[in-house]
Amino acid sequence: MSLRVTVWNEFVHERNNEFVRSIYPDGIHEQIAGHLRAQGLEVRTATLDRPDHGLTPEVLDATDVLMWWGHAAHDKVRDDIVDRVQQRVLHGMGLVVLHSGHFSKIFKRLMGTSCGLTWREAAERERLWVVSPNHPITQGCGRFIEIPNAEMYGEFFDIPDPDELLFVSWFEGGEVFRSGAVWHRGRGRVFYFRPGHETFPIFHHPQVLQVLANGVRWCAFAGNDQMVSIGQAPNQKEPLEELSPKDYVAGALRHPPASVC
Amino acid sequence: MSLRVTVWNEFVHERNNEFVRSIYPDGIHEQIAGHLRAQGLEVRTATLDRPDHGLTPEVLDATDVLMWWGHAAHDKVRDDIVDRVQQRVLHGMGLVVLHSGHFSKIFKRLMGTSCGLTWREAAERERLWVVSPNHPITQGCGRFIEIPNAEMYGEFFDIPDPDELLFVSWFEGGEVFRSGAVWHRGRGRVFYFRPGHETFPIFHHPQVLQVLANGVRWCAFAGNDQMVSIGQAPNQKEPLEELSPKDYVAGALRHPPASVC
Amino acid sequence: MSLRVTVWNEFVHERNNEFVRSIYPDGIHEQIAGHLRAQGLEVRTATLDRPDHGLTPEVLDATDVLMWWGHAAHDKVRDDIVDRVQQRVLHGMGLVVLHSGHFSKIFKRLMGTSCGLTWREAAERERLWVVSPNHPITQGCGRFIEIPNAEMYGEFFDIPDPDELLFVSWFEGGEVFRSGAVWHRGRGRVFYFRPGHETFPIFHHPQVLQVLANGVRWCAFAGNDQMVSIGQAPNQKEPLEELSPKDYVAGALRHPPASVC
Amino acid sequence: MSLRVTVWNEFVHERNNEFVRSIYPDGIHEQIAGHLRAQGLEVRTATLDRPDHGLTPEVLDATDVLMWWGHAAHDKVRDDIVDRVQQRVLHGMGLVVLHSGHFSKIFKRLMGTSCGLTWREAAERERLWVVSPNHPITQGCGRFIEIPNAEMYGEFFDIPDPDELLFVSWFEGGEVFRSGAVWHRGRGRVFYFRPGHETFPIFHHPQVLQVLANGVRWCAFAGNDQMVSIGQAPNQKEPLEELSPKDYVAGALRHPPASVC
């Protein structure tokens, strides 16, 4: 079965702003979805204005990785949908958060911090330097990715220490930013990737798209489905066993092997 | 000025259960507070039944470290108070979470995970092994702390990877548990410490009390108060500068020093 | 091309000790190699007594993952071979270190610490608990692996903080141990896995063998081959560029796009 | 007793190069030592040309924190002295490594990697951004430190993932660098700090000196001196105990308390 991706977009700017629409005529979600489909992934999209924002239990159950783009309408996302997405992540769904999604409810929920940062809109040159060359997500990027015109994001970026830091951005105006990072949450994987303003054609950049595809594949790993305790606190009912005879003769086995060992 | 601690307790079991009261006549909070006061700290207590659960803005503003014990009444803690405590942590207040506080709203909020685990009440022997001998919190514990009768907590413990893992527990019945761990959240520090059931006199154990005092001191560090961006996303208004003349003669300075360098 | 593994064994106990030979007639290396071959991997073995300990440049260049078992003869391994193996790891070869290999020269070299621990030979029961259910190496283990008779290894284990902690062992005699952990070193991946004494049939245990196969597959990832700077400090010769015009008109691009963006 | 620091310098450039001598007339070591003494620390210096490079067992035993500056003569440092310093770090001595010390034997020994990087000498502007505002070492730096003329160091910097990343540098020419980072090794703490070329007056920069003093204080913490196993593998001789009676009556204690609990 091929990997199933849902690309979520609040889909506001593309409707309200002609300039944005000229870059992303069908919305940022369709631009990204098209690229992922071309790589053989099974991709659907979802937007804020659909019932349950397009994130019904059925859709989430059929989603291996959810990608999230939001900016102007973070506060319009319903809290119960955020709860639902968080539960799915903890049970193994991957989550890729894009650019201004740093301030989305779901990202703040999973991080536990404010996720604040500084920013400046000045069409600056950006370079995303690879600091983890041994991570699957950074493959195909060479030593850095260059984006000629970008909105700047600067430190301090209020996130928990990443489980792995993948990219650090350099900006023309003097700032740096931890631009690509991953975290485990429960059985799920989370990838934050900075590039992607609505007024620049950054989601047409081949290496940015390459990293998104890498990120989706890496986040799809759902892990051990026997970890039943996630989200619960089950009483461990096994009685204590008699574990410990006192003496030991070298070479002897204390516990006769049930099978091979 | 001495370090200011607020010990919070839902204070339910000690009122409802005579056996618990026999161990903690004035409540778990007063037992711990008494020990911390004896170490020269400035300690107040707060409980669920007070206005704002005793955690008014004034109290929190005058608190360097908050200690949290809850078990039976997690869901009775008001969400707006949880918001308030989280904000204070992100701005530098330390938080020490005890035992069954793993399922408190504030701990789950800061972790982003379910914080689930397994458990068994069988008065088992527990040993908390030090795995970070170079951390201030583990000082005075030797190689391990032994608790003769404890409730068991077992893995998988659904927490984000700790920034530093301090203690790992061994239980008589066959389980292990990551019993002491720390995380940074914004400018604040969080310490989770497992020991402490209401039906065992664990908060009378000298080494457990020692670790709590160590934990309070470590969490009190609030860090850099110039990090204004926490919780916000301020526009970085400085214009781009002309940074880069092209030529360089060895030994020359590109930027004439303003002062010493 | 299938994944190429070299299993290294000092191959001393199996020759000197009849009891060990009865468990591993062809040596521990052949026991493990046979299992990996059955999974479709391309496996060769190497031992201390061969020229260059069987680790010639040709062998290492044709090795994606090296597995290391040593115990009695750590100090007989030549330093220049250790240098050679370390270089290959930094350039992308995976390394799986088994049991008493914790004290091998190559593991200590890559860790930078003493890698000391405590131990006891008493055929104790061991349980390896999964603490990272979302890691590929822990798949197929359920919640824990049980080994009925094992040598104990105890904390403090003097290793750098793992990049990811995968397993924590419980021992009948009261100890715990960080039994499975991974680290990145350069472009290479390192996995330490505790089980495996020479006098117990632990490398016949199906789940232990499963973890070894998982570990080999995970460590085989060599990462970005464009990271030329590993092991060197090349002068970055590009001249500084004129990067920063001063003015910005909203919507304008500062840097005319070379291609799509 | 005040904190005891030894500042080590190969002391080559200052003797061979008049321009360097004009900036550091008594050597880089004396420049730094003078600053630390002014803060009340007990500081001695040591150089390559002294017996044992000035790092006799007596000196190291009386050193809480060692600071290391080397550049042109890394290969002249004797291996047995590197062994000695490493042992002291593992037993609790702090180590602060400066700038080109990234290629010193002792730093590579403790990291296990090549510690390679890229560089360019073009008197570029550098900004060291604070990414860990809650760490003692970053206090007093505001949001970033600016150095008007610096040698550039660029990624990929081949180090193990830091236990905590403190500073990320921005360079005028387009690079970034992980400029301040800490690691635990055994009971010792290691801090790498990038600034400090011999041809720029960077060790006169007040904030750089502030960070060095912060770093020395943080690295001085030696931790738990009961962790006897560091560097050894002692047999754990305690016999197995009878740990596990089968039945449990609620409220009962399985193990009658020896003292308070």
C-alpha cells in the first residue's frame, strides 16, 4: 500500500489576494500535493472551510502523514479537531509543519511552548545549511539550499530542544534560524520546516520540494503497535514472581530455558 | 533574596482517607514545605480548594519554583489556571512535578504527549539508579536510592525524550522506569521525579527529600531576561545593512572597530 | 545491491573453552552471520588472527555495516586498524557493538569516554524494556525482551548521552542498564546492544537476533555524500558577495530568480 | 576555596609573528588569565614548551577547569599528556576549548569525530545568536554577540550532536556555525566556544570574555564523587537477594521499614 498523505491548508491568502493566487493558483496545498503525487504518493488535501476542516476521523485514520500550512486563521481551527489530530500523532501519524505553521494550535500543542520567533519581510536571500548530513531528510540538498527571496525568521525560536536539528538558516540581514528539526511525540514523528511564504514561489523550489518529500517519507514511520499504554495508564496486573534463588554455580542456568535459550 | 517556592497539592486524599492522613497529617504539601523551609528556602503552599487554586497572578509572580502534586482531581484544575502556569514557566518559573502529577494538565501541556505509563500497587522495592552523575540534581544520592515499599510505574512512559535523563528505576516485579528527567521549556526548567505515593511515607525518605531540594534549586534558574520574543512573534524592523565589500587584504580590518575590537 | 555486513569476532573463547564452543561451535560471528544471511544480507566475517584482523581497506570499503564482538583480547587489536575503522565510520559505515565490545578500542574511540560499567555473572533473568517504540531498531520486540539467564551489566555506564535511548534493562539482582542506544558520528551511525555473553546461548534468542538485523539495517544509512569537509578543514575560497541592497518595496524580489524561484 | 583554572596555550604565534604579539603581548593565555583573575578566580597558565607541556599530574589535580588554545602545533602535543587530560576530564575536570582548538588532540579524543569544518579569513562580521537563553553560559549576551572582524568557520562541523547547543554564528559571507556547545563526558563537562583568532583582538571583546568566565564556572561542576565505576568495570559482588514474596494485601508493607520509611 502506498504512503497516504493529507496536505492541509487554511486556504485563505490564495482566495483573498490576487498576487498570492498568481503564485499558487489552486492553493499551496494543491501545489505541494501535485509534487508528492508525482512521486507516487497517495495524496488528498483538506482545508479550513470543509466540515471538520476536512479532518474527519475517517480521513485521519487513512492518513499516514499530515502536512500543515496555516497563517492568518490559526485561531479559527476548532480545539476538538486539534485534540483529534494530536491523538493521531501520538498513535503514530506523522506531522510535517510548514513555515508560519509554527504558530498553529497543533504545533504549539505538541511542543508545549509558545513557538514564538522574530521575522522581517524583505525578500532576503536565505541559505539553509545542513547540520545533520546523516539524516534521511537532508538527502539531496548538498551542503545548503539557497532561496533567493525569503521572509526572514530569527532566533530565539521558542521550541523544545529538537531531537535532531537538521537545517540552520542564514539570512542576508544578519539572523540565523533553526529551520529544520524533528521531534518524537508518542509513536509519531514531527518535522518542522521553515521555508514557504505565501508571497514567494518557494514551494516551486526543487530542493524545498525534495525536502518535503523526504520529510513525508521519514515521518510515515509509525513504530511499534504493541505499545498499548500510549494515552492511558493501565494497571499492570501481573503478580510479582518468585525471581531470585540465592546461589549460583558457574555455568549453571538459574532459569531452565523454555525454548532455545 | 532567598529562593521562593510554592508547593501545590490537590489535597484530596489526606482529607478523605485516614490512612493517608496518618502519614501526612498536614498534607503532602506541608510535609515537603517543612523540609524545604528547613533548608532556608522561602516556601508557601497552595491547594485546589483556594480561589484560583491558590495560584493567583500575584502568587505566581512571586514564585521562582512551583512544585506540583495531584492524583485524584486532575480534571478539576481550571484550564485558565493551567494557561497561567504555563506562561510563567515559559517566562522562567521552574516546575517540579511529583509522582502521579505525570497525568496533571500542566505536565501534559508542557510535554505535548499523553504522559501515560503502567502501574501496580504492590509495595514493591524500588531502586532509583543515577545515570547522570554530573547533574546537580543527583548529588547526594550515591549510586542509587532505595525505597523499600513503592507503587510501581513502568515503561513505556509517553514523554518527549528528556533533555537529560537523571534516574532510572528498577522495580522488584520486573519493570524499569525513567524516574527523573528534565526538560527546558522557553526560559523555564521542568523536573519530573517519580517517587511519592500517598499511601507510603516516601516524602519522609531523606534522599527523596534531598533530590527535591536539589531539583528546586536547579529549576530556579530563569535565564536570560532579554529574550523578549518568548510568546510573541515581533517584526524585526531593522533595515538590511550594506554588509559586504568585496576585497580583503590580509591583516586588514573590514569593519573599523567601534571600541576595543 | 544488497546490504553488505562484516561480522568481526576476536574468536578467542570459542577456541579456548569447550563450554563456549558447545554453544557457538563455529564462533559467535558465524552464528550471527548465518542469521543475517538468512535475511538476505550479504555477510562476511573477520577475526583477530587474520592479516589486519581481517579488516583490510578493501574489506572495509566493501562493508556497509561492521558488527563487533570482543572480550578477552581488546588490547591485541592494532591501533592503526582502529584508526582505519574509525575513519570508515566517520565517512558513513555503520557500526554495531555487542555486549563486552563496550570495552573495545573502537567503541571507546568513538565515544570519548571510558565506557566502564559494573557486572555480575549469576545467570540472572534480564528484561530489555523498549523506551523508544518509534525507532526502527525496536520493532518486533513487543514491550520488552526477556532473557532467562544473562550476565548482569549495571549503571553507571560511562557513555556520552545517547542520541536516542532504545532499551533499558532490568536485572533480577536489582540493577538497571541502558542496554540499547544509538549515536551519530560523522556520517556514520553507531548502535550499542548489550545482550550476548559467550557462556549463554543469547545469540540463539529470536528477538535478540531480530534486533541485530534491525540494527544492521538502521546503521547502513550512510547519508549525504556531498559533505566533503568530514575529516578536513578546507579553506572556503569563495569571495564575499555584495549581498544587501538597502531598500525593499513590498512584493518586489530583491534577487531576480535564476530559475523557477 | 576559589575555583582553580589552568589556561593552556601552545604559545607559538605570539612568538613568531609580530602582528599577533602586538595584540597579545604576553600571549593569549595571559590575556585570558588576567580577565579571569579579575573575576576572583585562581588562575595559572601552561604552555607547550614547559615540561609535560605544563600539565603535570600535580597541576591537573589542582585544576578544576582547563582552558585550551592551540592552532599551529596540535601534533606536537604528546599523546600521553592527552591521555592524562582525558582521564581528568572523565573524573570531573572541566574543559573549555577555544576556536582553533577544535582540531586539538584532546577535543578530537573526547568527541570521537574528526572535528573538521570549513573556514575563510576575510575579517568578516560575525554574530553569535543565543539559542539557549536558559543556559548559565549565555547570560549577559543579550540576543546576540557581534564581532566586527572574524575568521569564518562554517558547517558541516563534524562533532557529535551537542548535549546542548548554546550559540549559532552568522557570518557576512553566507555561512552559519554551531559556535557554542556543551557535552558531558564521564563526570566532566566540556564547552566549545568558537571566537578567538590570533590576528583579531577577539579576546579583548567584553562579551566574549564574559562567556569564557561563564563557561569556566559552568564547567567547574564535577558531580557525584561516588561514581566509582568510571574508567573501570568492577564486578558487582553482592549476592542476589530473595526479593519477591508473592502476595500483597492493600496497605501492607512488604519490606518492614528499617528507619523512617
